[in-house]
Amino acid sequence: MNFIESLKALWQSTGVANMILPADPQLHGFEQILHQFGHPIMLVICCFLLWLGIKKQFEPLLLVPIAFGGLLSNIPLAGIADPTGFLGIVYEAGIHKGLFPLIIFMGVGAMTDFGPLIANPITALLGGAAQFGIFGALLLALCVFGFTMPQAASIGIIGGADGPTSIYVTSKLAPELLGAIAVAAYSYMALVPVIQPPIMKLLTTEEERKIEMVQLREVSQREKIIFPLVVLGLCILFLPDACPLVGAFGFGNLCRECGVVERLSKTMQNELINIVTIFLGLSVGSKLSASQFLTVQTLFILILGIVAFGLATAMGVIFGKILNKFSKNPINPLIGAAGVSAVPMAARVANKVGLEANSQNYLLMHAMGPNVSGVIGSAVAAGILLSMCK
């Protein structure tokens, strides 16, 4: 090989030479542009996601590693996201096998206080009502947009506003959609303060938003210990497919409440969940390659995701209005919007909207009831979807 050929080989091994792909004669128009310029387009998109996570603080703990994983997966020739590459190996071990979402759920369980739900168990119905957003989006994806049943189920779960559950279900049913669904799920979770208030105000009157609720009773430690065991027991009896998520969540919560394994509880709340979050984000980002993300399907997923989230919020508020009509104690319908499992952001939004209507109306603890029940509800919905798609 002479010097000129060596220079050509060196040039062909650079990212610059391979950033723009050759034209594909089978593609035309916009699809051809996406094919040829996919890498630079995705690098720009990932930088935008980094900006959202760093500057706007949209779910930064996951959006930053997801975006950076996307940058790594779109480096020409590097093969970082290939099955034998770094991100490919991490994805196979943690996402494809379903390990990382379960560990995240364990940590979330260790950080969750079920006291407000136990003190006012009727609010669990609000968490259940919010799950209608999942199945509404599923029907739209299946009947209107032409997705397959596994794909529609994976898209619908975005309505639960639970990132780990979305990743878990999608990795089992439609791994080819993982990048788009993960970005949609975490983006909409971060946009809870923007998306929910207009829907909440549209569906409630000023008088309903002013409703003050009765102070919650004190919940004993024994009740808090029994609760995760009862939830897991019911899951074992009626929906075994949800047991991996519910079991991980229940174990984390039991360690928090039993009072004898404080070291384990703190590890799950801090070191363990932080380490897994890093690898989870990077491996999800590995699915943001141009060939997988820059498709018409991605646009449909983003549309259906916002529909699912909006429908979940609306159904929670509407069911809150119904409960208020029949409940002995007054129920502010705003807390129904917290039935999505974006903990504790959705509860804070309900509290904020309530304070805007009545400066003495503190709904935070009341909203935590449907909020934490929404976490269980999304896990149960995931189990239903997995069993339906077997």
C-alpha cells in the first residue's frame, strides 16, 4: 500500500467521511434525507435532549444519560451500540433481560410512603381510573395507527407516566420502539407541570378546586409493614405477570417500613438506584440510533404518548368528581390528576393548582394517595398487557 492509499484508508476510517451515508436507490424524498443525514440529525437531537436535561432540568437523572448514550450510539464506525459493543452488552444484560427496571422499582419502593393511601384507601380508585389512559392510547395505536398489539401495548403504557414500567414492558414486547418510547415517557413525565394544569382546570369548576379535605389519620407502622405484603399477595393470586414489578416495589417498601434493615433501605434509595440509573439511561440511549429513531413511527409514538398522558389525567379528575358526589367526606377532584405515577411531581401539581384557587387548600398529602396507587396501578396494567400479548 503506497502513501496515497494509506491516506485514503485513514480518511475512510474517520467519522467525518462516514457521517453522511451513500444514497439508497430504494428510498426517495424525505426518507432518503433521513437515511443519508441520519447520524448528524440524531447528534443534534441528542444535544437538544442534553440541553433539556441540563438547562431545563427535564428529568435530568435519566434524560442526561439517555441523551449521552444516544450520542455514543450515533458515532460512525465506533460500534458502541452493537451487540458486542459496550452499550450493547449493557443493554443485553440490563434491559433485554429486564433487570434494570426492576432494580429501579425496588429503589422507588424504598423511597415511597404509603401512609396517605392507607389512611384514605378510597383514593386508590383514582390511581386506577388514571390507568384508562393506557388502554385508550392502546386502542388508538392498534385501530387507528396500525401498530401491532405488542407495539400498541408498549405505546399505551406511556400513559402511566412511569418510565421504568414503560422500559420494562417495551423491552419485553417491542424492543425496536424502546428509544422513542423511553424518550416520550420521560419527556412527558418532566412536562407534568405544563401538561396537567390546563386539563385539570378545564374539567373542574372554581368551587370544586376550592374544596378542602379532612385531615388524614395517623397510620401505624404495622399497617405500613402489612400493606406491601397484602399487595404482593393479591398480585400472586390474580395477576402473576405483574409480580416482578410489584414484588420489587414491595420488597423495597418493606425494607423501608420494617425498621430493621435501614442499611439496605438506604442503599436501595441511594447508591443502588443511582448506579442502575446510569446504566439504564446509557443503554436506553443506545436505541436512539438514526435507523431506529428517525421513522414515522416515532412521530406517531410521540403523538399517542401525549394523548395517553392527557387521557390519564382527565380520567383521574373525572373520577375524582364522581367520588366527591358519593363520598361522606369531601374529595377535591384535583387529586385525581395525581393518579398518574409521576411521584411526587403529579401530587405537587395538584397541590399547586389547589392553592391557586384557595390559599388554605393544602392537598399534597391527600394527592400522594392516588399518586402512589398510580405506581401500583401502572405495574398492574403492565402485567395485564404482558399477559394479553403472550
